[in-house]
Amino acid sequence: MADNKFRSWVGFKEEVVPVPTENAVERIRQLETQLADLRSRRDITSLSKEEFEILAGETAMSLIKTAQQRESRATSSAEQMVAEATRITKERLESSENKAKAILAGAESRGRKYLAAAESEAEELREKATRSAEHLLTESRREANALSSAAKREAEKIISEATVAVGEFRSWLTSAISESERLYRIQTQSLNAAEQAIGETRSRLKQAFERLAALQGDIDANIDANNRPVEKSFVRNGGRTPSAQTSA
């Protein structure tokens, strides 16, 4: 339906196509002749269906060839652009590499200079540190000798004071021992005297207790059961009178 509308829009009229009786080669030649005639006249209103299809096919082929040519030109242009971009990139890459090499060489040169300066400065610092260490070592030795001398003098002083103190302590200890021995002798004598006095006191106490016992017996003998004297005068030791007791 759409095909019929398109044909009527371009002015195509339906015609009864007769059945071809000649061979295909002659028919193709006739169609080519008609196509050339149509191309010269450029009139499609009176074309038959086959002629229109041939014209459309030729037109499509022409368009395809034109598109292929444009594609070929575009491909060629793109290849040229890619080649140009590759060349520019390569040139810039080479330029960048050269610049990088130059920068690296400059940095290496500066690094060597800095390294040499650092080594020189380190050598100076090492020498300065060595001199400082030697100076400090000398000062330390001097101070150590001074401290050793002072310590030796102090030790000798302490030894002398200790010797004096030991002598004084020995003298004090000797006097203390002598005093202890004297006190021991006095204590021994006092103990002996005390033992002797205790012995004498015991003997006297024994005699006193014996006398008290005898007196108690005499008292018991001189009183009766009612605790009254038996005699007018006190009689001791089995009938001796107080005068006799006194003389005794």
C-alpha cells in the first residue's frame, strides 16, 4: 500500500508489463539503452516499474559509491590526523625526554656539588668535634687528677683522724676496763663482806629465835591454865631466878 502511494506521488502509472519473449542478454541491453535514454531525459513520470527499479538501484549504487568515497576520504583524513598527532606526540615526548635528561643532569651536578659541600662541612664538623673531644678529655683528666689528689688528701686526713679516734677509744677502753676491774674487785669484796655479814646475821637470828623459843617455854611454864603467874617472880630455865639469868 505504501509502495503504491510512493509510486503515485512520483507520477508512476501502472502499466501491464508484457511477458518477455527475447533472451536475457537482449533484455539487459534494452534496459541499459532505456536507462541511458532516461538519464539523458531525466524524466521519471513515464517510467515503467522495471525502469524505475533500475533507476532506483543505479541511484542507490551511486549513493553508496559516494558514501564509500566520503568514508575513504574521512579514513584518509583520520589516518593523516593520527599520523600528525603521533608525530607531534613523538616530538613532544622526545622534547620532554631531552628536557628531563637536562634537568636530571643539572640535578645530578647540583647533587654532586651539594654532596661535596656536605662532605667538606662534615669533615670540618668532625675535626671540630675531635678538637672539642680532646679538649674535654684534657679538662676531664685535669679535673680527675685534681679530684684524685683532693680525695687522697681527704682519705689521709680521715685515716689520721680515725687513727687518733682509735687511739682515744683504745685509751678510753683501757681506762674503762681498769675501772670495771676495780669495780669488780670492790663488788667482790662487798659480796664477800655481805655474805659474811649474812652468815653472822643468820647465826644471831638463830640464837635470837632459840632464845625466843626458850622464853616462850619459860612463859608457858610460869603461867597456869588461866594465864596467871604461878610464882611471884619470873623463873627461867627450869627454876633459875632472873638474877641468875642475868648473871648467866
